[in-house]
Amino acid sequence: MKSFKVTEFNAPLTEVDIATPKPEGTQVLLKVKAAGVCHSDLHIWEGGYDLGHGRRLSLKDRGVSLPLTMGHETVGEVVAFGPEAKGVAVGDVRLVYPWLGCGKCDTCLAGDENMCIVKPNSIGVYCDGGYADHITVRHPRYLIDLKGLDPVTAAPYACSGVTTYSAIKKLESVLDQPIVIFGAGGLGLMALSLLKAMGGKGAIVVDIDASKRKAAEEAGALASVDGGAPDALQQITSKAGGPIRGVIDLVGNAATAALGFDCLSKGGKLVVVGLFGGGAPWALPLIPIKAITIQGSYVGNLRETQELIDLVREKGIAPIPVTTRPLSQADASLKDLQQGKLVGRAVLVP
């Protein structure tokens, strides 16, 4: 079994060859068909998050240990399973739900394993993921039947898909009006396609990269705005044509958070998804004065992921642009993502 592991933070990935594991108990072994390269992988590879004000959150302190095979957007074909695994068969092609918890606490038992604080066990974060030719999943319930969807374009649904789906759901009450989306990378393009399928009126997309703004317009954005323009706030409010009651920040840095907050009308909601980092820029009195809701949104649960796949199939949602690359280019793909060279998603194909 070949994999590419983080063996040292900020260092090139290490190619590792070991014997292919044999699944036990309820475990399922899959041959990887596609593995998305996500911006979250960059934070894992770098070893932490910028919290602003001179502070940094260390992933080592959060329980992330090396060596680690990243990759949490994975589709694989079942090749073997343990004697207690039910409901799967050799040859099944499944999307791997990666956001696992301890599986035993009240939060996990309620179906929100992605929010587990007892012992998070996310695939590709706390245990080995899809930057490999095989992956082991602890139970068949975390495997979603794609029913003919293309493995390469479906792989991002495990993160960028369910992340944006869950964020949009948090704005359900205002989707009859234009919302604002910050970021036109893989998540932004995914959000545009899902917003339309979920009955939303549309979105104004804000990004500092002209090529990404163009991609957003081609994907159906109502308008796009250069977030770095001196009059960005005026452009956003003008193009909205009315009060803005919903903003999704898929970037999550001080500049986007400030602009997202400022463009909201009274009673609006800012949903923060991105993890680029920095400190909160809001003037505290304005939060109650404008009656603003600021809500974080962290990936999504298993139920939402199944809902998403059903929606994709039912509505025939077009996939976001993907660039396929061999597994051997995992390290190069991370660097291209870090340098902003990718539009859409890079997907590794072993």
C-alpha cells in the first residue's frame, strides 16, 4: 500500500510503502479512486491556524500526531471488509464520510459526530486518509452509495460540498434574497451550484482573484466584486439592490470578516466557514446595534452529506471544475493550492 504522509510540518510529503492492511471487525477496506486536495489540508500540513493578535493554534496541541496521511475527500471501491461489517459488498463504489467522532458521546449519538469534543477522529486529520491507494474506514455507515455519480467529481462533496450545504442551510430564511459569498475557490463554486438547487435567488461573489471571479460568474453568480477594491463595500451593496441579510465567508480572514459584517443590514447573519486566520475585526457595539448574528459552521454531519448526495442526483447538479492528478503529485498539488494556482479542485487519482 502506497501513501504520501506528513512526517514533519511544512516539509515535503513522504512516500511510504507498507503492507495493505486487512480489515477487522466492522472495518471496510477500499481502493481509493479519487482524493480531493482541500485547503484544510494546507493548515494540517502547516501544523496550525493563525488566531490573530500574535496567537497560533497548534494542531499538535489538538491531538493531531505525525506521521499522517491527509485526505478527507475520498471515494473508493470496496475490496474487503471485516466479519462484522454489514451492508457492503466487494465492488461497491462509495463516498467516505470523514468527520468522525468518538461515536459514543451524546453529540455523536445525536448524529453530529463532526461536533464531537470527546475524541474527534476525522479521517485525514486524526487518522490516515485518502492520499493513498487504499483507505480503511471503521464502519460501513460512513460509506455513502454514489449510485453512478462520477468518483472524481463526487469526491469534493465529502468536504467542500457538505460544508457549503450546511452553511447555506443556516441561511434558509433569507435565501429568497441575494446573499453574499466571500471566496470563489472550490467551496465558492460549490456553494453557487448548491444555492441554485436549494431554491436560492443567487449570490454576489467577492474574491480578490480576477480568474476566480470570472469562474464564479460563469458558474452563475449574480455579480462579482473585487474584495480588494477601495469601494468594495459600495459595489456589494449596489449590486445587491436591497438589504443584505445573509453572508457566507468561505475565506475567514480579518479583511473578509470585516467586509462581510459591514455589508449586512440590521438583523443579518454572517456565517463564517473559512479558516485562513486572523483576529476578529468587529466593533463590539455594532453587533447589538445592528442585531447581527455571527455563526460558525464546521463541515456537516452524516445526515447532511446523504441529503447533499440525494440533492445532487435529484437536481442533476453540475460538478465544480476539477483537475485530476496522479497520486505522486500530492505534494505539488498542495503547493499549487498554497500559491493560488488552482481553480476549483485538484483531485488525486491513484
